[in-house]
Amino acid sequence: MDNFLLVIIASLLSGLIGVIVTLMIQKKMAKKAEQMWLFKTLMSNRFIYGASYEKTRALNIIDVVFYNVKSVISAWETLYDSYSKKDTAASEIEDNTILLLEAMAKHLNYKHLNWNTIKKSYLPVGIINDMQNQTEQQQLQLDFTRELVNSGILRAFTQGIQNPPKPSKENDGKE
């Protein structure tokens, strides 16, 4: 009877230990997957100047995804400070971005990724031209809107909508 009880307890404990170990491994893998997504997102957008939704989203979750990695958090704080200053040179932001990516790469065991490797990027002329065209189009739209506002046309139009002309007494709509 004692052996039977020991077998049952051992079976239950081994199953419980197996479940706990599996959950721990899955949690670690999920955390690593989040870190990899964030790293890849920042790597793929590292030299896209200006804000993009994807890059901004990735930057805003560094504190959560890498919360216990001091080197990454420190590099992120340095980059954040660069973004926060009013007249930061683009080269400072670029250098601090590379430092952040280096810290992430080291944590993720990408030993071959260093400053020189991360500094290289591929940005085809076609994409550069598209970005410039989009910027020019946005500037033209902004200039056009400003011209409408400054000329009073827009104000007159909106006032006409808010205060439509009243029908005259001579022609009150009845015939």
C-alpha cells in the first residue's frame, strides 16, 4: 500500500512539475519573441528619419519589454534624452540609436552585430524619392490651406455655411 501511494504522489508531482516547467519555458519564449520583434522593428526603421507609427510604438514599449535589461534601458534613456532636446543634431540621434540597437543585439546574443554592422543600412533611391515627393505634397497642401485662410476665402465660405442668407420678403419662397 505504501508503494502504491508513493507511485500516485510521484505521478502527480511529475505531472505538476512538467506543467510548471512548460509554463516557465513558454513565458521565457514569449518574452524573447517580444524582444526580437522590437529589435527587428527598430533595426528595419533605424535610418528612416522622422517619426513613423511602427517605430514610435516600438520605442514606447522598450521600458516594458526590456524592463530588467539595464544596458538597454540606459541606452534608451540616452536616446530619449536626445529626442527630448529641442535642437538635437541628427547625428546624435543616429549615434544613440545605434548604441541602443547594440545593447539590444548583445542582450539577444547577436554577437556579430556591432556599431559598423548596425550603421550600414539599405534605403533604395525609389523610397527616398517617394518620401521626398510625399513631403513636397504635404507642404503644398499646407501652403494651399494657409493661403485659403490668409485670403479670407475659407472664412467667408464657413461663415456662409454657418449663417446662410435669409430669404427676402419680396420672394419668401411662395409663388
